[in-house]
Amino acid sequence: MRTKITRLVGLFVFGLICTLGGAYLGINQVYDRLDTELPAIIESAGCIPSQ
């Protein structure tokens, strides 16, 4: 019984680490993309005049 609980907790922790790691990588990718595309998005929306 103790082995089953230990294995279940290990699988849960592994899944949690994978989920958090994927979220972290996804957020970084979105941030990098916005960093490069945000000026063009703001300009095309007409919020600031073209220079």
C-alpha cells in the first residue's frame, strides 16, 4: 500500500512539473513574440502615428 501511494505521489509530481514547465515555456514564447511584434501591432491599430 505504501509503495502505491509513493508511486502515485511521484506520478503526480512528475505531471505537475511537466505542466508548469510547459506553461513557463509557452509564456516565454508569447512574451518574446509580443516583444518583437508589439510595435507593429500598435502602429497598425492607429494608436501612434508612423515615424
